[in-house]
Amino acid sequence: MTPTVPSRQKGRPDPEPRKISPAGRILQEALMTKCYSFTHKPASTVKGAIMRTTKSLILSAVILSLAALPCFADVSEATHVLQGDEAYSPIDESQVKIFAFKPNVPFKVIGAIEAHGMAKSGLLDQLDILSQLGAALANESYGPGEKEDMALAVRALKREAASMGANGVIILKQAQVRVGPNATERRIIGAAIRY
């Protein structure tokens, strides 16, 4: 027996009841039994329904949180913008040199490059909470960190510079950016040069 809301005006029928999901119906019945005693189900049945609903909600939350964990491969990508009309043929990545400062040799800027590097830990590594706690207590880093992110970003920077024919890159700006609760990314902006 479900409670109905009395009509506000005489002569008008009650509005159509809203559709409720099975879990919502169980919870609604449990609340009505406890608060208003509208139903005549035994308390053990209602308590069991609440326990089943609670367990299924917790299981759903755990599954969704595991699905949201980053468990992909490492990310290493870059883009470039050419400066001027002159195009150069691609070269080998090993010929590209990275400069932290303006080099002492004459050079020509041929474009700009933006690179990203993000090392990801595996799903099992993220679930290993004891190792994470031990690393945190010992002030050690756990899993991939800034060094791995930097290596991936530099690799992408060199790959992109080589594809546009630059044999050097001057790093103009770099930053370690938090991109999620358990993930950071190294971003590098550089000037692609030929010297």
C-alpha cells in the first residue's frame, strides 16, 4: 500500500506517480516502514533490503572508481608551428640537441614546439596501497614522477623537432602540472632552431 498525495482541488484526479528505480523503491519502502509505518513488511525484510541496496551501491562506487583510475600507457606528444616560408627536410632524432639557454653559436628560429609527457602507473600499482603508504612515510616517491614525465616530454620534443628539420630546441618554458588526483604532466615550450 503506497501513500497518495491528496488532490489540491476537488474534482481533479491525483497526478500520475513518478517512476522510481527498484533500488529507490526499496529505499522508499524502508524509509516509510521506519518513519511512517505505512507498509506491513517485517523489519528483517526491510533491513535486508537496505543492506542489499547499500552493498550494491558500495560495489558500484568501487567499480566506478577503479574505472576512473588512470591505467593507460605513457603519454608523450608534441605539436609545432612553423615560422616563415622555408621548409626543411626531416632529420634523425639523435641529431637534435636540447638547450636550456640561448646557445653561443649562430642559429635561426624555424618554429615553436609544445611537448607533453605523462608517465602513468599501472592499475595494480595504484591498488597497492601498502607500498604507497610505506613510500609516503619514508618520504620517497612512489610510481612514476617528474623524472619520467620530463623524459617523455623531451623525447616528444626531439621527435617533433626532427620532423620539422630542426637540429636544436631552446627550452623557453617548462612546468609540472597536476592533471588529476594521481597524475602530473610535464609541459615544455621551446623554440625549434637550426644552427
